[in-house]
Amino acid sequence: MIAVRGQALLQRFGGTVALGPLALELRAGERLAVLGDNGAGKTTLLRLLSTAARPAAGRLELFGLDAGRQRDRLRARLGFVGHQPGLYPNLTALENLEFFATLQGLPSYRAREALEMVEVPNRRAGQLSRGLQQRVALARAVMHAPELLVLDEPDASLDEGGRALLGRLLDDRTVVLATHDRVLARSLCGRAMLLRAGRDVGDPWQLGLVEA
């Protein structure tokens, strides 16, 4: 599903190494939590996995395809939620999802189903609370039934009901998610890596940083 081939994965910004050297493999159906403080490299890694950026070194493969050179073939197989919901504030929640459905070549009823699934009122996105906007962003990420979900702090502003919804949306999916909430990570994911200064320093559960 996910593999780094040849040289270890590395990402630089100017002369600064933001991530790596990093080795990574993830099988279909696994869930990996990426933990670490701000600036540890979590978002950099997720941008690579979502094909939004290319590594400075190392070859990242998703589904056996080169994530840098063949990303156009990969986009429909990925679902992504970034730091911000990325909604058009003047469109309703449904209109936002219908727009994405059109881009994905999906029938409009899939947008209605997705909105019902996340239990969000059909108001303008700019009028929704941050937590409800996050629910719409999650609906957009799973609406096209992606094979891999890449989620950057997907629990942002979610209440208890939203966190329960997040858990249901991850069922039977391959997932890589970054979060500051190590207890949530433990409840949602079977594996974890802890990043410090762009390097994988080990499994935080084995290091005793999160209770089993």
C-alpha cells in the first residue's frame, strides 16, 4: 500500500531538512498515527502521502505507483483532510459536497448521502461552527470511497459526537493520521510513529508515552 523504495525518504525546505531520513511501510487496512510536537514533520509527511508535495530524496510508492511521477493516477484513490476544512464559505454544505462530487465524476446523490452521514445542517459553510465544518470536510474525504485516508488533525474542533463519527468513518479503511491527542490515536490506530525534528524516534506506545 505505502512503501519507501531505495534511498530513505527526505524532504528539505531550502537548506533545512524538514523530514527524514525516514523509512515507511504500511499494508492495506492498517492505521498509522503520526505523533509529535509542532514542527516535528507531521504535516510534511502527510503532504507527501497525499501527493501534494514531492520528496527531495527517496521514492514514495502508493499502490505500487510512484507518488511523485504518477500522482494524477493516484488522486482518486486518496482522501485528504488538511489543517483547514477547505470549504467555500458562500456555498452550502451540500453545494460544497456536490462540487467535489462533480470533480470526482460522482452522482449528486452521493453528496446528499455524505451530508446525511455526518449529520450537518445544510447551511452556508461560513455559517457553520468549526466543528461542523470539519464534519463536512471528513464527508468530502470519504465520499468517493478512497483506498487511503490521509488526515491532518482530523479531530480538530470535534465534539464527542464528532469524535465518535470520526471513528466510524475510519472503519475498514487504510489510514494515516496526525494528531496531538495521543489517547485518541491509541483508540483509532493500531500503529504509531513519533516524529522529532523530522525523524522517526520509535513507537510512542512502546516508549511508554501512551497507556495501552
